Amino acid sequence: METKQPTIDDWRKAGEIAARARDFAAKLAKPNTLLLDIADKVEQKILDDGAITGFPANLSLNTIAAHYTPHVNDQTILTKEHVLKIDIGACMNGAIGDTALTVDLTGKYEKLVESSHQALANVTKLLQKETIKTTLGDIGKTIQETIESYGYKPVMNLSGHGIGTYEIHKTPSFPNYNNNNKQRITVGQTFAVEPFATDGAGKIKEGTNPNIFEPIERKPIRDSNARAVFTEIMDKYKGLPFAKRWLISQKLNEQRIDSALRMLKANGNIISHSPLVEVANGIVTQAEHTYLVEEDKVVCLTR
């Protein structure tokens, strides 16, 4: 069955709800706060505002650049030794707002935070000035030059991305460095730009113990437990990325969920997203907005 396409209003609402949730999470990010509490509260706020989560709240600390969401009994507590990336997604009838910022609780990384946030601000200015003349290489060049002007490195193997209907990542990729790509943005396109800056080597690698998963194919599933879990995933989360902790209940305990997820992954129904760690253990900061390209302008949906 063909998926109904979201309206311009859906895109605007998704962006507004994501931005409010992002800023709400930033206000919660104080020392002695349980990371799990922030995730639960910000995800609930998205639901209360009339959307669904575009993906689990990413709350990544220090050398972890992205893809960390708390597990069901996570006891991680924020301290004054933490730099927190808050990456939030809200989905309204298939339209997704994706946005991020960094909170420095240490007081030591103000310039590193500023470098990624200023890179995003400079991209926004570029898009609004050049509109559809802007190329992917132009965006990467702006990000790289801004971050390097602060004395840091962009994370080269992370990028922004196109956004589709109930699809958080689609082509093209929007680089964080100048790759000289001459492809231009196009009218009707929605995409996220997310500069990552680091005082490390400028690359990330996959970590361990993923808690974020994503459906990729509706293949037949022989095991009844795995089949029931996959049905719930598709019905409740519309094929979007989900957190393992969302599935655990009195009816489905963690052992059954783990067994089902292993089977679904082996069967090719889902993939996992492990935390992404800076290869030289550098501190990483992030900023992100979602944009919509109209006939004569580029609109930042998550400002």
C-alpha cells in the first residue's frame, strides 16, 4: 500500500516539536540527573506534543559521538565531567524533524561546542543566501573551514543525510568536510546537516552493546516470539528506529526481547546501531538542523 506523503505543515510541525523537545532536554541536562530520566521525559514530551519519536533520544557522552540511548536499567548519572550530545527526532505523519545540540557541563569545552554550533549557523546562512545553487561540497567546505578555524577537526566519517517519509536516513549524504561534490540541493528536498567537531583524530568507529535498532525488511519469520516482537515494532514505531527498552514489559521481559532481536538481526529483518566512538578518544560536539527546500528559499525547520 502506498504511503501517504506528509504535507508542508507536517514537516513544519515535526521540526517545531523536535526543536522544543531538544531544548527541553537541554534544560534537564544538569549534574546529578539520571540519563535515563532525560530520555524518558523527552520522548514522552514528543508524544504529548502530538508526534511520535523519529528515533530514540540519543544522549551521547564525551568521546561517544552518537547513537547512545540509555538501556532499561541504565544508572548513568550526569556529572561536571560530561559533554552531552542531545540528538532528537520527532515524526508527524511521516515527516521527521531531526535536530541536535551539545551541552558542556565541564566548563572546559566552550570553544569546541561553539565550533560545531557555528559551523551549523554558517551552513544555514549559506543555504539561505545561495538556495538551490548550494552544492554538497559547499556545505562540507563551510563546516570544515569553520571547525578548523577554531583549531579542531570535523569528524570526517559522519555526515548529514536526506530525510524521507518515515525514513530518517536517505541519500544523499551531506559531508562534514570539503569533498568537492558538485551535486546541488533540489526543490522539495528535506535533509539534515549535522557538524561534528572533535579535539581527537577526526574519525569514529563502532562501539559495542547497541540499544538502538531499525527495521529494514519484512522477511518471513519462523520463530513466533521474534515474529510477535517484529509485528509490535512495525505497528507501534512505523518502521522507524527504536530502543530496546521500549519493548521490555511484563509480557515481554528482557531475555525474550534479546532472543527476538538476535533472531531478527540474523534473519535480516533489523539492523543495530552501536554507539559511535572517536578513534583517539577525543571529545566530540555536535549541532544539527533539518531543512526544507522551497521554490525560492531554504527553510530551517528546527530553529
